[in-house]
Amino acid sequence: MRQDRNLIFFDTETTGINLEFDQIVQFAAILTTPSLEELDRFEIRCRRLPWVVPSPGAMIVTNNLPETLDAAGLPPYPEMVSRIHRKLSEWSPAIFMGYNSIRFDEPLMQRAFWQNLLPPYLTVTGGNSRSDVLS
């Protein structure tokens, strides 16, 4: 792993653990130097898609109640996904880091990007690479 690139630590909160049917409802990331000095941070939430039924377990873990997932002041899902893609592209090239991100967060992000007509493989193209803290 190259050590001269910045690091992006990120996490998602979702409506459940089903990669096919659940959605990201919150995303947070911190950009650091290779020596872990914080350069920038980004956090965003969105409204739940009307056809997505959140899992009770996910609502307990994320502390999101149905009314917070449907709050009128939150941006719609496509806008959140576009803003995530724009911010991560702005921070690239970098090394993306997460906890269980390769098996869970990244497939959800890739699916979200693809559904919104954005390049889905942001974390592994354009000089970017990734690592999972879980492994």
C-alpha cells in the first residue's frame, strides 16, 4: 500500500443489512493525511425511499426512528448519493478505509452510485485504493 496518499475513513448507516433491498440513510467520512492529521470531514443524511422498509434492528443500531428517516428537511436519496460521489471524487486519489467496508459499505455505495448513473467503482479507480480495518 502506498503511504503518500491521503486516507478517507468512512462509514454508512443503513435501513438494514440486505445488500439488495436496503439503502444508505447516512454517510460520514473524514479525510486525513498519511500521518492522520484531519484535513476535512463530510456528513450527510437523506430521506428513506418510499418503498424501503427499515429493519427494526437497524433502527435500534442507528438510533433512527421512522419519523427521522422521513423528515421533510432531509435531501432526497439521489441528491445525497450525488453529493457523496462529488465529495469523494474531490478528495481522490486516496486510500479508502472502513470497518467491514469491503463486504458491506462498498457494495451498498456501488449500488447507490450505479442506480444514480454515477461511476460505481470510485474506491478502486482513478488512483484510489481501499483497505478494510476488519481484516
